[in-house]
Amino acid sequence: MVDQEGGRVARLKPPHWPALPAAGSLCTAEDAFAHGRALGAMVREAGFTCTAAPVLDIRIPGASDVVGDRAITGDAATVARLGGEIARGIIAEGVIPVMKHLPGHGRALVDSHISLPRVPALTEDDLAPFIANRNLPWAMTAHVVYEQYDPVNPGTLSPIIIQNLIRERIGFKGILVSDDLAMGALSGAPAERATRALAAGCDIALYCPGDFEGNRAVLEAL
């Protein structure tokens, strides 16, 4: 897997790979499908079988720019439709898309790479793009506390969020991967984070910074 969306989230970058625009610049279904195909072709040619896109969070004015132009727009129906087209384009190139970040990161006021966001309530708009695309094969969780459901645990580590919201209300039945467990939103040793994520209901624990001791601890624990 590679975290390749286009725009500022691009692990494959110029001059070795072409630059693709952020999802927030896409306006039509045709543009979104073409974006997905270009993205899928790039990562496939680089040797990857899975890319962490599309972003199906909605863009919320005043929220942290950790999502920002990574989100297609603030209109849930448009995010659902164009996000689905991005995924369809990725699949057309033989690559697995990973929709993210369930059940919604758009309302976070702080960057989960740095600290733990707390969201008092989600709306139907937050969930709608994921519900519309719930038959996609893979999805990624969010390191966000959703206070109306579980005021203690971030979504990635919450059995309540994963079972009640992601699996049942959204209806996603595919492979659920954690967001990067090394992010600043979480606390505890790497192995503890990974075992908690799987215990909560994630199928795969992602630990991405590439530090040898952390990787070894996670692998031994799992």
C-alpha cells in the first residue's frame, strides 16, 4: 500500500512521478474517474497494489486544514458521487482503493497527526459518502473521538465506533485498516496501539514511520 491521493498527499512525487491535483479541484464525474485512473496507473507501475484514496470526508469551513482540499467539497452528495468515481478509476487500473477516514474526519478542529481531535457530533452528511460507497473493498479509520458515541476512545481504538457506526450504520463489510498508528493523536507504545486497534475491530494495523524498533515490536505483538 502507498498513501497516494494527489495534491499534497503524495509519496510518489516529481521529478520521478507526475504531480496529480488535489481532489478538491475535481468538478465532474469524468474528471474524478480520470483522476482515479491516473492515480491507479501510477501506483501500479511503481509496484503497489493498494492506494489510500479516495478521501470521502466532507470539507467543513473553520475545521483543521488536515483535510482541507483533500476533500472534494462540502456537499455530501457530490463527495459521494465523485469519490465513488475516483475509486472506480483506481479499480479500473487493477488497484485496490481505500476510502477514508471512517466515520468522518472533516469536522476535526485539530490535526490528528499532532494531537487528538474531539468531535461532539456527526451529521448524516458526514456519513452519507461512506454509506453510498460502503461496497468498496477497503476503508480506513479516523483517529478522532466522537463524543456522542464514545467519549473516551478514538474511532480507531473504539469497538463502539467500529461495530455500531462503521459496520452497522454505515454498513461497511470490507477490510478495515487503521490510520497510521504512529500519529500524535494516539498514546502508548506501538505494540499497544496495534493490539488495541485489532481488538477494537480493525482488520489491519498500520504502523508507518519506518522505525525498526517500533516495527519489530508491532510485528512481534501481532
